Amino acid sequence: MIKRVVAGPGDPVPAGLGPALAARAGKPVPQDRFVLLGDNAAHSHDSRHTGFVQRGDILAVVVRRLTRPR
């Protein structure tokens, strides 16, 4: 699965992320935790459902988009 990091340690938890993080909105993200969101809100299993994601559960980081040669 590929998700976007929307908040990292020390960043405020964004509002409107659903019940898993509603009580934490505006408070800082704990150390070694992240808030991840998928692009399709209706079908994405992300922090809106699971809450914070631990640093150890992130397997890789995308550094740029790959394009096909023309």
C-alpha cells in the first residue's frame, strides 16, 4: 500500500480525520508515530481508521515519481 504522510512527530494532528484520531485533533503527533492518508477517502484503509502508524511499520519512502521513457 502507498500512503501519504500528512503529519509526523510533533506536527499537529489534522482535524476531520474520523473517529480514530478525532480526540487528538490539534494535539502533537507522538514521537515515532505518523498520520498517513490514502488518495481515495472512500476506500482507503489509513489513519482515519487505524490511528497513528509506527515508524517501524513504514517500509519505504518514495522520493520521486517514475515516468515512462518516450
